[in-house]
Amino acid sequence: MGRPLRIDRAGGCCHVTARGNERRDIYRDEADRLKFLELVAAQSKLFRLRPRCYVLMDNHFHLGLETTEPNLSRAPAP
């Protein structure tokens, strides 16, 4: 069974997460983590998202985002 459809709305708070295939690491080193954060910042600016918090684990990440427009599903993954 798939997950319920995401409800996109302006002013919404969203929890975005992703895990590496077979729970493998998704970052090679600290430079890789910084590049990921740069991509999150660029996508946030482009799609007018407000990052509120983040956690970068070795094999997954969590992002807390606020949407200013109902367009989260159009933003590509970083």
C-alpha cells in the first residue's frame, strides 16, 4: 500500500526524508554533506521553501520545511 497523497498548501510544514538504497551511506565525506546543504539552500530559494531544521545521518536525512507556496511536490530532490 502506498503512502497517502501529499497535501500541498501555502504555509504548510513538511517533513521530508530519504534513505540510501539498502540503508547504505548517502554521503562520502564532510564535503559531500556541505554540497547537499548547498543544494537544499538553492532549491529552497528557487521554490520559496523555508528550511526550519535538518538532520543529516550517514544513511538518511530529515528536513523540516515550511512552504510559502503549494509547490513542494515540484521541487526536485537535492
